[in-house]
Amino acid sequence: MAYQVSIFLENKIGHLKQVTSVLKAADINIRSMHLNHTASGWGILNLVVSDPIKASRLLNDKGISTALRKIAALKMVDQPGGLDYLLGSIADAGVNFINAYGRVANDEKSAIFVLDIEDIPDAEMKLKQAGLEILSDHLVYGIKE
Amino acid sequence: MLYWEKEIETLDRTSLERLQVERLKKTISQACGSDYYGKQYKSKNITPEKINSIKHIQDLPFTTKEDLRSHFPWGFLSIPKKDVVRLHSSSGTTGNPTVIFHNRHDLSSWANLMARSLFTAGVRDTDVFQNIAGYGLFTGGLGFQYGIERLGCLSIPAGAGNSLRQIKLMRDYGTTVAHAIPSYLGRLFDVFKEEGLDPKKDTQLRKLVIGAEPHTEEHRRRIEEMFGVKAYNSFGLSEMNGPGVAFECEEQNGLHIWEDAYIVEIIDPKTFEPVHEGEIGELVMTTLDREAMPLIRYRTRDLTRFLPGTCSCGITHRRIDRIAGRSDDMFILKGCNIFPMQVEGILMKLPEVGEDYRIILEKIGDQDEMIIEVEVKKEWFRGDVNFLDRLQKQIERLIRDEVLVRPIIKLVEFGSIPKSDGKAVRVIDRRN
């Protein structure tokens, strides 16, 4: 089961850097990120990192509010139409998601589409049943074997 | 039912009032030794002989904070300076501070009232009492200290702040009772958690005493939940000594105000007439057992009401409700009168919201706005934008329904609202 780290941030200069400096000091690598923002001056930063449990704990120690949310990292081809095809499969699986973001993979051919499945019951099972490949944790986190 | 001083605490109303009249006569006599009352009473021909019933107190003029300030420092001193053994003073950052003088008798009387108050809340001489309050000119420190010692507990004069040290003291000495201001206890609890500790399991606390700033019933309940013990409300003001003026008994239904030591009136601050039974008004107090600096019909600016009826604990001294706010806490926004306690009452009902909040009044464009900074508790952050958005709108709606003005709710990072070791500053008015 893979996790992203969701972080509550106020929209102020320096606040995002507070997060990255904690990660840097702990030698934790960011694999993918998504920053959203609301009109009320705060937002949520979602990060896929190399060690989400440790990152979450370290950020909490610094007084930063974090949550670990389950993700499903799906493999897709890095080509025009790649996401379109993938979305068809996800729809067939009956999975309605609210948050997702992507990154290219290291092999230059594929990409990784990260789905937030925290609030979607039986998401993993549904995706697998639809024939989708959910990447293993160590691939998601970029941990070399 | 045990009492610290059974006879005086259970005295029937008629005898109590007779005692008050006797003491008021003595107080007027004593007060005439001061420049202020001496001159005023002479010019108005006020003498102790004119007082024969408790109603006659209404013939005496009020004393205000401005009077105290404008006669700083010695205008209200009623005894020779060499007999004064202590003074307490307010911070007075703008203009003159207010100063209260005490002689030995005053300190002893105050210590007794404090001991009586603590005993009423169930504190006993077998308790280990940690006083987490500022020692110095702030009366919460020394005021409690003398009362704790008079009662016979093992006192730990811990002082304010330094949460790690407070926790260590509690664990080293088995603290059973602690006194602190409510806004500090939320932070102390956070530090417990950060250290991987739970006050319910890792301390011997059996009681808390809270006071020095107005706080809602909801806030008190939160504190009780956090620490797993009852938290008793304590009321006082330095002009009336300090803590030990009124205190909750174990019923926790109103604070008994000591009517052998004070004449207590509640007036309409606009008409100066006594309010109807049970109505909220301004607390006006007269000292009955102070020699160095008696105060007569002092307008406290604290708003409260008498609770009707008698208390099942048997104490005949009346109860006042928790302080609703200070008349000068109130601010006006878009023509509506708003008290910070109204906002607090709503925020504290929401488990997602932390105990620290701030109300900022600002002019945005050509409109006055109320921005309320609210901290979301860490355990409630799930990384879900919708949840936070809904929470924000919910708070907005609840507050608008209560104060009739729509606030701007700003969710801020947990722990980001500036804190002080002393009383929490809840309102910042930037409109000028």
C-alpha cells in the first residue's frame, strides 16, 4: 500500500520551503508533487516521497499538519493518448477520483499516474479487476532494489 | 459537607447582611483616611452613621479605574505608608498603572479567602499544588501561593511557561492539583502529546483550577476532557486583592462570591441602577475587610449575573455566573455589539478547531471586516480540501448566526497564532 503525504500550508512566502528543507535534511526525495490552493489563503500540498512515513513524522515534529493518504500509482504509456486510454480503464473499474497527478518514469517510455484513493472504498480491488497494473511501493518511492 | 469556615460560609442571609452593614461602616471610616475618599466623602457629607441598611450603599458614589489611575500612586492609601507591606500593580502600558496596597492584615485576610476558596473546590492539605502562574506583580502567583500555604498543601511555586519543566515537576513530585490560565492548558496538553505522554495516565492530577481570563463553558469542558479531571473556575481581580474573590464549589454551578469580604452589586452600566434578579450587568464591588486601601463601589467592568436560588453545597454566599466578558472587551462591527466570548463559545463546540484563535478587525476596501484566525487540530487534517472548505463555511455560518455579522474565516497552520504566557490576546483592532 503506497502513501502520499498531504500537507496543510498557508499561502505565504517561505512556507513551502519549510517543508522542502525538512525533506532535504532527512535525505528524502520528492518523486511527484501537486500543490493546490484555495481562495482563502491556504492550500494542500500532496507529495509522493521516497519515505512517506518518515517524512510525515519529521514534518509533524516541526509542527506542520500532515496526513498520509493511500494512493494507487498506475502505469501508463508516455505517448499522446496514453492518459485517455488509462482514464477509460479507470472509468470501467467504476472508480471516481478527486485528486490525481503524474510524473514521467525513468525509462523514457512510460509514465506514472498517481490516484488518491484514500476515500474510495475497495479502489485497489476494482482497479486490479479492471486489469490495471498498480505499481509496487518501492517503484513508487524510487527505492532501488 | 466540610467547610473551611462553617459558621461564616453558612450564615443566614439576614445575619450576613447585618455583618455587611457593620463592616461597611468601618470601611467608610477607614477609607476617609485616604486623600480620595477623605475629600469626596467630606464634600458629600458621607459618614458611617448614615449607613443603617445594605440599601444605603446605593447612596455612595462609584469608584472607577480612571479614578484609581488619576490618583496614582498614593491617592487611595488609607494608612501610613510605613504600615504597607506589599503592593500589586497592573501592567499599565498606556497611562498610569493601577496600584493596590496591602498591610499585614490585608494579606492575611486575602490568604484566608484564597484558602477558603480552594477548600470549597475540594482541595485539601494532602494535595501537592503546582501554581503555574506568573509570580511578581501579577496577583495570580503570590495570591494563590499564600492561599495554598494557608490551606496546608505542598506548594510548588512553578511560575508560568516552560512546559517541559512543568511536566517534569508534575511527574517528579506527584502534583495532584494545578492552577493555570485556560489558554495555557491547551498548549501544555500539546507538549504532553509531543513527549508521548498522556496527563490522564502519566500524572497524579486529580483537579485543575482555572481563571484570570474569561472563558466559555465549552472551553472548560475541553480542558476537562484533555486532562481527565474537573477544572474549577476561579474569579478575582487585583483591585479586590486578586484570586480568591469568587470560586466554584464541587457542584460547578456558579461561583460563590464571598459576601463577608465584599458587598456585591450588579448594575446596568448605562443607568447605574441595579439590574433585575438574574439579569446580566456590571459587577460593582466594595471591600469589607481591607485596611490599607479599601475600595467602595468599584466598577469592575466585568459582566455577569447572580444565579438565583441556593446552592446544594450549603454555602449561603450568592453565586455569580462565569464572567460573560468585560464591558470593554466588547467591540462594535457594522453596528453590532460583539463579545469575543460569543465567538469562543462557537469555536470550542467544534472538535476540529484548536483552542487558540484570533479576531482581527480590519478595514478592507471601504468595509470593516472581522477576520477570525482558526487553527485546525492536527488529528483532524486528512488532506481533504473539501473537508476544510466545509469546515470553514460551517464556522462562518455559525458565527454569523450568533453575532449577526458575517466573518471571514481564515484557517491557519496549527501553532501559528502568536501566544503569550499571560492572558491570551483575542482581539486585534487594526481599523485605525
